[in-house]
Amino acid sequence: MAEAVMNFVNTTLDWVTGALDMPSARAQVFGFQIGGHLFIEVFLLVVILFLLSQKSYKPPKRPLTNKEIDELCDEWVPEPLIPSLNEEPYAPPVLESAAGPHTVINGKEVVNFSSANYLGLIGHKKLLDSCSSALDKYGVGSCGPRGFYGTIDVHLDFEARIAKFLGTPDSILYPFGFSTMFSAIPAFSKKGDIIVADEGVHWAIQNGLYLSRSTVVYFKHNDMKSLRETLENITSKNKRVDKLRRYIVVEAVYQNSGQIAPLDEIIKLKEKYKFRVLLDESNSFGVLGKSGRGLTEYSGVPIEKLDIVTADMGHALAAEGGFCTGSTRVIDHQLHFQSCQRLSSSGYVFSASLPPYLASAAITAIDILEENPELLSKLKNNLSVLWKELSKVPGLKITSNKESPIVYLKLEKSTGSQKDDLCLLEKIAQRVLEEDSVFVVVSHRSTLDKCRLPVGIRLFVSAGHSEYDLRRASESLKRVSAQVLGGHN
């Protein structure tokens, strides 16, 4: 038996040796003799074909037992719907009364600089009477969008009233202030169009830019040299620019800085480079200008020079909702194309219309503004007093315009981290509230907000504030800032 096995092995070895010594199995590489490569290649090919022909392994087909199911369920850890928070989310103080110049927080009366109640109309008797009458006549809500049986006569009355007040042919009423800008922009600017926007615009405008799917280019905040260079760059390098719709988007008073846009220069650039202008007057309507008609009156620019104007009615008018008004050219465009904005603006089409009592209150607020120009004088005087008092706050400096209703304070010396800057500013705001009953707000921004301007403390000044309120706030900020920022500086 052993002899037979040895004969088989010897025969096999002789066959393999003969195969490797065959001329067809030899090769010469760089002068060296290589044998058997053909045999090896054939062998590897056979192995590969064998492996490819095999069926993949499958576990036996049998149902899992209840015990196995329970074990799998116990081991399974679902992914969180939202990322975990490394710190406690910001929780602003809760107001327990009307957001007027004075309000109540934690049972204590405080001076309120956190509400954009610029004319002090919150709680005004005429507004309350107007709301009461509208509630008796119309009820609370409209229960339908404007285009689908949600239009009430008071909505049309407001649109006519605001158009008359501003001197435009027509206007559109929106049910929510923020929805006005992020609905109006996509209604006019589409994919492929070009929008040049200030880098400091607030989140509602940013959202409108995103929803438009247009090509968005930002210029440096309130920097006309940067705007000019951006427009020049776009018009000179884009050969198809004349065939595209082009817009400049700015705020009249920037919510993130308190700066006022130089409208006269913007209009010159608009006309030179043939762009349209979308202007948000949320923080300037009812505030700027001799009669409160906004930035156009303040700058001496005819409103016909602007293409689209929007504003939030929740500020100076102390109501809610927003409006969009435009030049004759824009209104003709809307009418000719079956009311483009009225039919394609999501905030107008898909949202229930503004509650009638708020439209009535907004009309009354405009009447009060026209009948009481001293409100504007009082607001300007309060701004002057507060500016004077806050000009020497230790560690903080005012970056807003002197005529802006938003007094914006930022750190003179940043820590280099926005998060650390916010911590310092929050500490100041918390202490002035707890120690001196002065309510100011820090410019918190969501993770979606792309604004990269420095964070700061905002004081919304009202015509309803007294000089005592202003001095009380400034003295508190001076004392607390010196204590909090003393070590930092």
C-alpha cells in the first residue's frame, strides 16, 4: 500500500515538473528565467471560477424565537431625531403683562427695552376700542386663506389705507410679519436669477433668499463700496446678465446692527447697473421720516424708485401681520400676469388670512400716527437722551445709527469666540434685569441664521419711555458692564 502511494506521488511530481519545464511555461523577465507562470495563471483562473460559482452563505431560514426578538429589541439604540445639546437652551424671561414700556416679569414691574413698540401704541385706548368693535362684527379669526374665501372687507381697507399712506398704487396684506419677506422674494425671484444681499439681513430675508433658489451674492454690511464692486463684478463677468432678473435686497434699519441703509446711494447703483431693489422697512416704518413713512421719506427718495417694499406690522403699528407694496411697474406686472405674487406667494396662498381685528387695529394705528406727529418727536428725543447716556458704557460701544430705534451695543474687545461673547452679554442682561429691573435683549441667533455680524445687546426704544426710564437703563448698564467686563478688558 505504501509503495503504491509513493509511486502515485512520484508520478504526480514528474508530471508537474515536466509541465513547468515545458517551453510554453517558461518566460524571461529582465534576463532572468521564470518557469511555470502559465500553469500558475491557469490554476488561479480555475480557483476564481470555482469561488464565483459558489452560492453565498445564508443563515438557516427559521423564524426568530421570542427570546431572540426581545434580546434584539433590548440591544437596539435608535438614532436621535435631533443632535444632543451640550448646554441648556436659552430660555428668555416670560412676560406676565402687555409688552409696553413697562411690563411684569416674575411678578415684578420692569422697564421694557426688549419689545419693538416704537410708538408706544401697545395698550392704546383707540387700538383697544378698534379691536373690540372688530371682534363684535367679525369674530376672532378668518378661517381661510385670502384666495379661498378668507378675504374680509377690512383686509381690503387696510391695503388701500397703507397704499394711500405711502403713496403707492396698491399693496398686499400678509397674516404674519416674517412670512412677508420670505414669501415676497420667491414670488419674484426664481432659479437662475441673481440676488445681491447685505450680509447682515435678518433670518426671514435669508429664508426668502434660500426659498427663491436664486444665485445669491452677499456684500459687506452696509458698505456701498462693496456693493458697487459686487454689482460691477456680476455685470462684467456674466455674459447672460441682461437676460436675468437681478435684485438688490436690503433692510432700511438692520435688525442685526441698528444701522440705516444709505438708500440714495443704493438707488444710484441700482439705476447704473440696472437692478431692482427689495427694501424691508420693518424697523423703519412709522419711525423714520418727518411723518413716519420710512426710509424713502427719511432719505428724500421717491418711493417710485423702489420696486418692492415690505414691512412687519408687529413693530410700530403694535399689531401683527405684514404688508408688501410696490411701484406702478411692479403692480402692473402682477396684474398682467394674473397677480403673480397673489397666486405664487406661499404666505399669501396657504396661510389663513390675518384676523380682522388686527387689520382694524393696524388701520387705527396709522390714523393715530398721522394725528399725533409728536410721537415721532418724543421717540427722537428719547433716542438722543439714551445715546448721550450710553456713550461711555465701560467695555461696550454703540454701533447703531443715532436715528435708529434700535440702539445696538457690542463688546469693544471681543473674546474671539461668539459663544464666549454671548456669555458675557447674557450675564450683563441678566444682572440688569435682576438687580435694577431693566429688561434688555441679547441678539441670539439660531443655527440656521447665516448672519456673521458681531452679537450684542439690543435696546428697542419707545416713545412711551420716560427720561427716568432711559437714565435708569443707562446707569444700570454702566455699573454692571464695568463689573462684568472689568476683568475681561
